[in-house]
Amino acid sequence: MTSPDHILQSIEESNLLDYLSKYTKVVLDPSLEDTVKSAQTISAASLETVIKLVENGTGYTWLPKNLIKNQLNNHSLKQLKIANKNIYYDFYMYVNKNSLVQDVLGEFINHLELTEIK
């Protein structure tokens, strides 16, 4: 994701991954390793700060679409078009075994798996 007028938006899709290493990457958690290295990485303590930095043209970021629906809808953020569709990330969530959330998450994940099969 970048601001709509960021220079990365004008780079040809086939060359975009090569160019990402030359621009600032804004991350929420500096402990997460990316496959794309950057000349400079800025880490922020909150999602709101990451979004504001990217909206203001500071750099680019990787964020799940469901967390930035409003920004995509009001065109303050724009998705980069990456030709290499083989990039993916694994996300892990650890829940305390006594947590009330555990049952809800289990049902949600089961629903997603059943939906994908259909």
C-alpha cells in the first residue's frame, strides 16, 4: 500500500519488486521479517501511525485489506500491483487455553475452511 500519488504507483508491475528495496518501508512490528528488504525501515507502535505515515507519502507498507477498508474506499491508500503473486505471509495467533475467544476463533476458522472448500 502507498499513497495514491507515490512514485511506486507508476512503476511497471514486472519491475516493482526490484524497486521496493529503494524506498522506505513502514512496519507495525519490526520483529516481522519480510522477503523484501528496504533501504530504510520505519517502525511504528500503532496501526494508525503506520497508516498516517503511508498516507502522507513516507513510504510503503504491507497491511491486510480488511484493516484499511476505509482508507481504500476514500482513496487515501492505494494497493500496489505486484506481478509476482507468489509472495505470501503466514500469520499466527496464540490464544490462552482458558480464553473465551478460543471457541469463537475456532468456529470462525472452521467456517472459513468450509467456505473455501465450496
